[in-house]
Amino acid sequence: MSQNGFEIDFCRHCRNSLFNLKSLEDDIASTVSHSSHTAKKSHEKIKAGFSACPNACASPQIRDFGVIAFIVPELIPEKCVSCGKCHEACREKALEFKTHPEFNDRCIGCGDCMRACEHQAIKGKVRFRLLAGGRLGRHPEFAQIFMITDDPSDIKKAFESVVEISEKHGKRFSHIEGCVDLLYSMLEE
Ligand code: SF4
Ligand code: SF4
Ligand code: SF4
């Protein structure tokens, strides 16, 4: 999605996708179409990236605003046949295995273990990491995670706040001093 004042990417989806971003894409397009934010140069555009899994193909970490979908894996013990395929599938050393998998804090929520289980013994509730304030250029910075939510409407609300802050200050969001603090204060209102 490219419109004057904005540069927005949604990941292309693939077998790793944990969430269908389509309805969110419509919401974001609506916010963009009602915005007065304009940009004469590329660096003035509000940049956002939305990814449907932790592989983060839409580069949310270097955008003004970004979203990464992930899951919190949970074992359904009565379905587990102790085959160990989930353990083989995890590339993060996040799954300890004796007779059943146990998830540790290295888990990034990619869902590989869930997809590897042929017995549907791992379920995962989808959540979203919301990031803001990332940039490249002369002083590159990674975006900060400012919210974790399971409610997609929080994403729309937070993006609207990013746009509102940019419109009010006449600058791109991550070029405004204290942009993430400003975002926090608006979301708390
Ligand atoms: S972010 Fe994940 S779901 Fe989206 S294209 Fe990349 S690997 Fe596929
Ligand atoms: S892949 Fe599924 S059935 Fe096999 S050990 Fe893991 S959770 Fe249990
Ligand atoms: S969700 Fe990904 S990182 Fe977490 S335990 Fe499963 S395979 Fe490993």
C-alpha cells in the first residue's frame, strides 16, 4: 500500500502465517485514506509494517509502526503421544522434551511445533507485538515493543494514534522527540 504520506507493507502470507491480515489491511487503508498527512520526500512518509508471524518479513522493527503476530503454545496433554516431532521442529531450543514438550522462555511464538504435531496436541492463542519508533537513515534505531495484545482492534487504535501524532506535529512519527511516550499517553486516555 503506497499513498502520498505513507509507505505501508503487509507480509505476503505463507505457510507460516498465524493470522489473516486482510481485515486489518482494510482498516489501515481506511485510516490512511482519511489522513491529512502528506510527504514531499520519502523520509517524511509514515512507514509501517505488518507481519503474520515472527519471521517479520515486512520489517516492522525499522518502521514508525509495526506489528508481529505470534502464538503462545500450549500442550493438550491427553492428545500427546510423545512422538517428539515438536522437539525436532523447534529451531529456538525453546522446547524441552522428556515424555511431553515443555516450553521455555526462548520461545518466540513461531508455531513450528504446532504445525509439526500430527495429533493437534499443541494449540496456540494468537497475540500481537506492537512496535513503534523504528527508523533507518543517519541515526538508525530499532522500534520498541510498546504493547502485547490479543485484540486486533488495539492495532487499529494504535495506528490511528501514530497518524494523529504525525499530523499534529507535521513530522513523521519516529522523527518526533518522545514519540513512543506520546503514543503511550494517547493510548492510556
Ligand atoms: S512474516 Fe511470516 S507469514 Fe508473513 S510472509 Fe514472512 S514468513 Fe510468511
Ligand atoms: S508432536 Fe505432538 S504428539 Fe508428538 S510429542 Fe509433540 S505434542 Fe506430543
Ligand atoms: S512456538 Fe516456535 S519457538 Fe516456540 S516452542 Fe514452538 S517451535 Fe519453538
